[in-house]
Amino acid sequence: MSSPRKMQSPSDERARGTSGDPSQGITGVRRAVIYAGTRLFNPLTRRFAGSRGFPPFALVRHRGRRSGHAYATPVGARPTPEGFVIPLTFGKKADWFRNVQAAGECVIRWRGADYSVVEPELIDWETARLAFSPVERIVVPLLGITHFVRLRHTHARENGSYVE
């Protein structure tokens, strides 16, 4: 005899990220597969992310907005002249993004160097696409990633010049 199944409300679907809401990033089966892979591979990826030999991945070092704990989250970052662009694979409600947004800053370890970055800005694909390679420009939309964060080097000025 099987147990009764709980009816799923739209809010339950939003909590799990299966509602199709674009603010949630990737949804449905793609989200489930990527989430499972992330849970499995993040500890391993964390060891190599940000190193010279693992250039597509960076390590975002940030503090919990409520706990104050230090965290290191592996992400796929792309450098730009002003800083970095990072796809929000799990949408703008990802904890690491919310922590960085609340603090207004973080440190990105990329290719063996640490970069202090500030001013997290939510951007769309049209704004982010130039930071990606031609192959990535085909793959990223197929994955359903629609939100990105742009972070600026702490030494970048508004007019685009740099302070040494």
C-alpha cells in the first residue's frame, strides 16, 4: 500500500525551483541534474577552482549575510576589462549571490590570483554575452541561464580608467 502524496502548491514548486520562473535560473530536469552534480562535485571543484590549471572556474570568497561565516563557492567566471561576469546558474536566489549582494563585495580567486571586486550588478544575457567565447555563446542559452552578475575590480573607476 502506498502512502498518499502531498499536493504540490505553486509556492512549493517555487521553493524547489521547478515552477519555470525565470528568476530561478535553470528549472525542471536540467536544474535537478545540475544541482545533483553540483552537490557531488563542488567539494572536488573547490580544490581546483581559481587555480591556473582550471581557468573556466573561479572561487568566490564571501561571508554569510546572517551568520558571518566565510564561504568559498566554485563558479564559472569570465574576466572582463572591468572585473568579472558570472552566470547565475541557480538564479538570483542563490545563497552565494545573495551574500555578495548584501555585502556589496567579495574576493574572486581566478587563475591563481585573488581579485577584490565590488558593486554586484544583475545583468541579462545580452549584456553578459561578450564575456563568453563563441562556443559558450551557443551553449549558455541552451542551458537556460538568463541571469548573470557583473562585478567590478575595486580599483576600477566609473569612467573605465584604473587606479594603480
